[in-house]
Amino acid sequence: MRASVFAVLLGGVVACTTYRDQLARGERAFEQKDHDRSIAILRDIEPDFQRLSATEQATYAFVRGMADYSVGYKADARHWLAVARGVEEATPGALGPERKAKVAATLDELNKIVFDEASTANLVNERTEPAAAPEPEKPEKPARSKPKKPEPKPDPEPTPEEDDTAPDPPAKK
């Protein structure tokens, strides 16, 4: 019985260490400006975000938000930076003063996009790559019109002799 309890506790410690190791690898990738790799590593541990300590959650959210921001995933960046700010408010000191200031400045910038421009169209998650040269416009083809069908001629009105709906003359007595 004790062996199974020990195995479960050891598994929990190893799992937490794994999360911490992945978080550290994601943070190192971010610091090396390998933002795509950082995002990939952090997305891998996202389902276990709640298992991290408050400081680790703040670190995760900060690194994830800034990596998303760096590659142009503005909506995701705004989400994760708001999470980082929330963790910092719930656990003061979880981020540290430099990261806290960076979160505030970046969130202000992203919020201006949403609230000042009254549109989330500029907050779409798209990679920010240099724009390609526009393709030359092709002239529009004229619309083809279908030939009109002749309208059917109305039937001539029946004469009283041909009219079956006319009342029969009264019978003679």
C-alpha cells in the first residue's frame, strides 16, 4: 500500500517538474527570440496551466502573451497578458516590476486597438509578415446577357357562341 502511495506522489512530483521544465524551455526560447518554438512548447502545457503555481502561471501567461504578440497573434496576446495581469493582481509580486510594466504597456496598446478603433478587425490573429506585392488587376469581363424569350400572346376572348361559361338561354314552354 505504501509503495503505491509513494509511486503516486513521485509521479506527481515528476509531472510538476516536467511542467516546470517545459515552462523554462518555453521561456528560454522566448528570450532567444525563437517565438514560434516558445509558443509551441507553451501550448503543449496549456491544458495543465492550473497545476502551475501562481508565479509559474504569471510567467507562463507573460511569456505566452509576449510571444503571441511578437508573431502577430494579437487576440491571443491580449488574452494571455490579461491573464498575467490577473495573476499579478491576485498574487502581488508574481511577475516582478519589469514584466508587470511590460504587461501594462502592451495591454494598453492592444486595448486601444479594440476600444479606440471600436473594432476587433485589427486584433485578428494573423502573422505579421511583409506584405507581398499586389497582383495586377484583371479587367472585369462584361456580363453576358441572356436573350429574352418572347412573351406569350394572350388568348383572344371567346365570342358568346364559343363561351361555355355563359348562362343557357331560358327554355321555352
